Amino acid sequence: MAVTILVVDDDLAIVQLLNDYLSGLGYTVASASDGYAALGAFAQSKPQLVLLDYNMPAGSGTDVLARIRGRADGANIPVIFLTAASSVEIELLVPTSPLVRHLRKPLDLRKLKALVEELLGPQALQTLPPAAAYPPGYPVPPALPPGYPPPPGYPYAYAPPPAPMPTFADEAQYSPDQTVIDLDAPEDPPQKK
């Protein structure tokens, strides 16, 4: 079962960016563009994590968080607030909890990925498709059966092959007795050796 993340932001460009980025990491993404739509999307998608804009029309981020916490299935759902507000303002207005983090806009996707992995824990990474953990070009290691220890070097032994050495397309045309060109010489025709 894939991990579902609910993205709630009134800026549709941010919603699209996060949808593309998180989907590329292997997560299932649901989205909403305001506070009220967020509650319906939460009930429908049953996410394991919510990315929540702090300032939104039709329900602020703190209102949405309070309503999510009021649900039986939302009491222990981690939330990352996305905000342009100062960290002092966020700390004063958002309840402190081990399940709540803050990320300032403009978004740093590396920090977002680290927070997502921190809040979801290692069990979330096990549900991702194996290819999501590897950059493009890397071969994906085979999945290990449950209970089997990984072999030495796993998964780092699965590295891409080295890039081929650059070659000249016309390498066969060159030989030691060919014309030598002195780049520091004046613009005279090349001389034979």
C-alpha cells in the first residue's frame, strides 16, 4: 500500500509542484485548495501525512489542523505547515507537538523530503516502489525477501556503469605522419612533418 500525502495550499502552482515532486518520490498525492476542501479530501484519501498552508481562504491552517485532530482517524497524523509567516508567529499560533513541523516558503525540496521521511519514519520508505529511492540511471537492486539480511554492499553495490571514455569520431583518420598544426603559429597553411 502506497503512502498518501495530502497537500493543502491555495496557490495552485505550489500544489502542482508538490504533487509532481512527491509523486516522483513514489508517494500517492491528494490535494485541496482551501481549508474546507481539505477536510473532504482528508476523509476521502485517508493520508498518512498532511502538508498544510498556514494562511488560506476558507479556513486557516490552524483551523484545519484542529478539525483534523478532532477526527478519530486524524489524532496522530503528522502535519507540515508551509508558510511565509515568521517562525515566531508560527510558534505562537500553532500548537507544539512532535507531529507538527514548519517549512518556510519559498520551499526547499531537500528540507521537505527530510521532514517527510522524519515524520513518516522508515516504515514509509518500505512501501515506496524501489525505484523511488534511486536517482535516474542507477539500476534498482532486487527486492529482498522479508527476514533475509542484505548482502554486503547492498544496495550500494548497484551503481551505474562508468561513463565511456570520450573518443574522436574520426580517430581512424589520424596517424603520426599526418599534418601537425601549431596553434601559436601565424595563419599559414599547415606544414607536413
